[in-house]
Amino acid sequence: MRIVTENLSYVYSEKSKELAVQALNNISLTIEEGEFFGIIGQTGSGKSTFVQHLNGLIKVGKDKGSIVIGDFNLTDKKCDFKSLRAKVGMVFQYPEYQLFAETVKDDVAFGIKNFFPALSEKETEEMVKTAITLVGLDYEIVKDKSPFDLSGGQKRRVAIAGVIVTRPEILVLDEPVAGLDPQGKREFTELLKNLHKTTVKTIVIVSHDMNFVSENCTRVAVFSHGELYAEGSPKEIFSDFTRLKELGLDLPVTAYLTEKLSETGIKVESDITTDGFSDAFAAAYIENKEKRRREE
Amino acid sequence: MRDIAFGQYYPAKSFVHNMDPRVKILLSIAYIVAVFLVAPFHYLGFAACLLFVIIATLFSKVPFLRILKSIKAVLFFVILSAVLQIFFNTNGNLLWSWGIIKITDEGLFNAGFIVARITLIVMGASLLTFTTTPVELADGIESLMYPLKFIKFPVHDFALVMSIALRFIPTLIEETDRIIKAQKARGADFESGNIFRRAKALIPVLIPLLISSLRRADELADAMDARCYSGSDKRTRYKKMKITYRDVLGFLVVAGLITGVVFLNKFYILITVL
Ligand SMILES: Nc1ncnc2c1ncn2[C@@H]1O[C@H](COP(=O)(O)OP(=O)(O)OP(=O)(O)O)[C@@H](O)[C@H]1O
Ligand SMILES: [Mg+2]
């Protein structure tokens, strides 16, 4: 399913003059099926507001633009939001705070009970088992535990299992690695990559971690003060050093190194993933060395 | 949920904002007493109270519309009491009747009287909360309750509980909002079904909310411990409350209001004769 938003705007507390906040302003963005799409921007730039539109948690206002996702026209009053939410999964920041059931199994099954109440117990359990295994937990060990007895990282995995259990085609994540340690972050990244390969077609992720974005995303959108500031491949986005600095955004290490090296006259052309950069750098280094030897 | 006008602070620098919270609380109580002192059929007393609210609002720089809007929060209550009076008060002269419903002149008068009373009280009370931050309010109440210390009432702890509760209301609203959204994203439905279904649908919201509140309380207690908080009397204040000319002036005006209302009650007949 393809996501197309056109001229999307949103104002919080629109009725009140003093409290009104223009959170989104004329956002036109297309996300193709199969993308690993990153959204970056400083705090308050409207990222969360935007992604909450994608499964109808925030409704598109009148004359505030349009959103079409696959066959769903979210601007339409008659849009079936329940079916949409089964297709577009949403993982919030600190997703573990949404756990509530007595056992891990029941919590993960919550989505199935809501979206597909007609499924049998057996089918439900099968889906729950698949989801829990997918997030890297051992079903037999955790299924009857209380979700509140798990570690932080495990809780987060259970919460994510609770979202992917209904096999959404699009998974939207709003800063999902906040509060994880480096090891947890790495594992989480692997988990996302694995999901993208196996079950979820499209991933849309809001992230403050530029290294993560440059490493994994196929395309990136930069939000600034509710507007779409730029859009393109990580390489294109992160080549504009000074503009990003002005927005108060970091650069991935690879982009930073590329810039520093070019100042000393060494041109490294890469897609700024770690692998791409290392290869290009090695090549440039050897070439440079050779050039010097010839000159001697 | 964020749009509740009643009980919200309106930031501004004004005469009323700068008054001592203790004095403001006391004067608000005095004002409410004044409203209650107005005797039935002596509507000039209400006019005096209304005049007072308008003048106080002018001095507070709060838009008058805001004050009016705060009535919305109790509108249902106002209408209900008015309707009860109009339809079910059977004393006085009968004006109109239909079955068991009898409308009498006294019923109409009483309805007007109650509506005026509630509206005036809510306007005054909301002026207090518009011009006084929750923290100031809590400090003011603590200070006013000081005499209770002599009967061993834990005034300071009480005030602390109060200010923590006030502090966490917006946080709780935000948290509720977030959890509702997260469960909606998992297909939870809070809008359809009968009352039992809806109540049951709230469980996935209430449990995470309860848990995060407990966690918050724990964290807050730890943070206070880490900074060696102890609820002793020897704590000094960051903001000292001080009585200034503003408070004296406010006191005089409210004293004038009460005298005026009593005067109007007594001499109403005299005025109508003149
Ligand atoms: N519920 C709300 N009510 C009123 N204003 C809001 C609300 N939620 C967000 N805003 C405002 O809308 C703007 C955009 O907020 P949003 O949460 O979308 O930003 P963000 O890019 O996700 O920021 P962050 O990186 O901090 O999560 C901000 O100015 C914020 O203050
Ligand atoms: Mg956000």
C-alpha cells in the first residue's frame, strides 16, 4: 500500500486563539510500498502529529488536505478506520506503557480480538506465537508470564508483538529506541530490519538517531516548524551540512567524516552507510597513497 | 479535555495577579458570602456583585469572555436547578399549568435567583483560578491553614499532597491521551456498545494509567529523597508571600461590597419608595 498525503495541515486547539498551534502546514509526501522511510526534525516540528494521521488517530480536518493509503481515503467520512488500523500498525514512544493484560499471551492477542473477533482460539494462538517469535522472544517461556515481570527491553518487544500480530502491511514507529541502551538499540535495529524483510512491507520511522537513519532508511523527510523542509535519499539529505546544522540536527558520523575528509582534499563518494563509506574510504586511501608514491 | 476553561491559569501581569494569594482566597470567600447575603427579590445586590466582578476582571487583564466561558463547566447544573424550580415549585401565583406541571411566579423568581447566584459565584471563583497559579493557591491554602497545626493537623504534608496532585493533572491528561491512542491503534473501540461494554473497554486504559502513576510516584519519592527532602517546619520558602497596598485596597473594596449588599437588603424598600 502506498501512502499519499497532499497539502496536509493540522492545527491543535484551533478554536482558541491563544492556544492554537499550527503543527502541520501543507505537507505533500508520497511513501511507496516497500520503503524504509525515515522522518527527522527538531522537537516540536510536527513529526508525531504527522504519523498519527497515518492510521486515523488524528483525523484530517475539513479543507486540511488529504491522505490516501492504498484503497483507504482517510479524508472520506465513511472511511473504515478499524480495517485501516489493522493494516497500518502504530508503535509509540515507550510502547511498553500500553501493556495491561494479565499474561503476555493475552496482551499480544488484544489486537486480534479487536480486529478479527471471528478467529478461533487456535488461529489466534498461532498468530500470537508467530508474532512473539518474530520479535525474538521464546513463546513457551514468556506466554504465561505477566508482562510487568519482564525486563524493559522484553516489555518493549512484547508491545511490538502486540502491534505486528495482526500482520500490518505498514508499520509506523514514533521514536521507538528512546531509552534503550546501545545493545538494546542494536538488537532493535536488527529486529526492524528483519521485520521489513519478512512481514511488514513498509516501515515509517520517526527517529532522532541520524546514524540509524543514514544506515537503514531508503528515503528521509526532514520536518521543520510543521513544514516539509526536504526529502530525499540519506545521502542527499545529509550532504547539506550547513542547512541541517541551522535546523539544529545532527549528522551521521559517516557524513561528518566525508565532509572533514573533503576539507583535506580527499573525496570519498559513498551512499554514507557504514559499509559503503568504509569501502569508498579504503579505495580513496589506496588511491591517495599511490598518487603520492608516483609523485615521489 | 484540554479545553476546559474553568480552573485554568491565565498568565498576565496585572494588579490582581500580583495580589497575595492568601488575601485573594480570603476575599473570594468573602465575595461568595456577599453573594449569599443578597436576599430574595433584592436584585440590586446582585447588580453590585456583578459590578464588582466586572471591575475586578478589568484590573486582572483576563478577557471578560474567558470568565463568561467558565460558566460552561457548570451550565448543566445551572439549567437543571432552574428547570426544577420553574416546573416543580408550586408556591406562589399560578401562571400556567399542564398536567402536573405548574408554573408559578415564585418558581420563576426562584429560578432567576438561583441562576444569578451560581453564575456570580462561578465567575468570582474562576477569576481566582485565572489569576493565581496552582502553586500559589496551594501555598496560600497552606498558609491559611497554619492555625490547624495547633490541633496537630499535618498542614505541610497536606499542602504537599495538594500541590503534587495539582502538578500532575496535566501530565495525567497527556498520559491518558497517549494510552487511549495506543490502544485505539490496536483496535480498541471506546465509542460503541452499551454502557457495560464501554466500561470494560476502559480497562486497557486504566491499568496502564494506574501503573504509570505508581511508577511516577515512586520516582518522585526517590527524587525528593535524593535531595534530602523532609517535611519539617524549618523549610524556608523560595517565594515569600507579602501583603502590599494592592491587598489592602482589595480588602477595602470587598468590605465595601459586603456593606453595600447588606445596605441594599435593608433599604431596598426605601429605595423603591424614593
Ligand atoms: N495535544 C496537543 N495539544 C496542543 N498542542 C500540541 C499537542 N501535541 C503537540 N502539540 C504541538 O504541536 C507541535 C508539533 O508537535 P509534535 O508532537 O508533532 O512534534 P514532534 O516533531 O513529534 O516533536 P518531538 O520530537 O519532541 O516528539 C508542537 O509545537 C507541540 O507543542
Ligand atoms: Mg514526537
